[in-house]
Amino acid sequence: MTLRQGKLIFIWGTVISSLIFLGFVVDSHRQFPKRTNSENLTAQVEHGKWVWQTKNCNDCHTILGIGGYYAPDVTRVISARSPDWVARFLKDPENVLPVPRRMPNLKMTETEIADTVAFLTWTNTIDTNNWPPNPLAVSQGGGTLTGNTTAGASLFTSLGCTTCHSIGGVGGRVGPALDKVGERHDRTWIQAQIKDPASHNPGSNMPGFPNLTQGDLKALVDYLISAK
């Protein structure tokens, strides 16, 4: 190969690569409005984002892949919880979720709470190509996780269940250990407990997960029943 041929390969390679990159950029910008539901980006949502920033929520929480890893990711928190639960939690975290590693009460006003919930609701609808992914599933009981139990293990972690419950000695001590929970309760009982703990104990401090999809609920129950 001559020097001239090398230069031509470099120049044309740079030009072609640049054109491909620009094509991706243009295509991405064309899709942003639809994927982010920009028509729902109201003044309330914008103020909720401002509250999120001024309260330094990203110091502990991750959203859209950005932030700290001390507390759970909240990109899809509205899908896991409900707007009402999130509002009550923001108003009085310790009362709603009394766990050792608790979120501080930020003394938010009713308007700040409503706007933050609106922001999280909007974020919940963004098409992120399933980013961020669920945490890596770890077999806390020492067994092998496959198929739906792997997805359930990831949900058990990402939903913050380990804050209160333990499996195989790993996790919190606020709630009961869930080793062999499938031997103590049937699938129907476990599903009801996950969706609405108050249906079994009206005084329960456990938050419900009424917005879980049927697929996620089944995966979580499969994992809990498999826990030894």
C-alpha cells in the first residue's frame, strides 16, 4: 500500500464514519419527541424536575441511569408503586416505610410533592430501551437461578425488597425472612401480599405493589417460591 492509498483510506473512512454518525444523530432527534412523550412535558413536570434537583435527590437515587446508588433507582417507580404511595412517602418517609436505612424527611410542601410525583410519572413513560437494566440477579439461597426466577431475583433487588426482607441471611431484618415462604403460603396468598399487604394485615407497614405487571408479579412469586 502506498502513502497516497493510505491517506485516501483514512479520509474516506473518516467521511463515511462521520456521515453514519450524523445520520444516527438526526434519527435520534427525530424520535426524541415521541419516545419522551414531550407533549406531556407540562409546567408542573418541569417544576417537579426542579424540585428533584434542588432537593439533591440524585445524591442517593438513580433516574434514567444518572445519580447515586445508595438508594433504589426510581426511573420506573410509578410502575412499581402508585402516585398516591409516592406522595405519602415523600411527605413522611419514616411513617410510610420504617426501615433502618431510611430516607430523610425533606419537608416538602404539598405543591412540591405533587410536582415531583408528576415528574416521576412523566419519567416513567419515557421509552429508554429498557435502560437502566435490572441489577444482576444473585442467588441468595445458594442455588442456581434460571429463567423466570432470575427475573424475579432482579425484581426482588430493584424493588427494594431486601431493605426489609432477607433470603439466605442476606437482606434486612425489619420484615420476616422469606426463606421457604413457598412452604408457608400458597401462590395466591403471596401474590395478594405483594399487591396489597393490608388485605392480610390492615396495620401492615409493608408498601404494596399494585402496579406490577402480571409478568413481573409472576416472576417475583416464582422466585420467592423457589427460595430455599
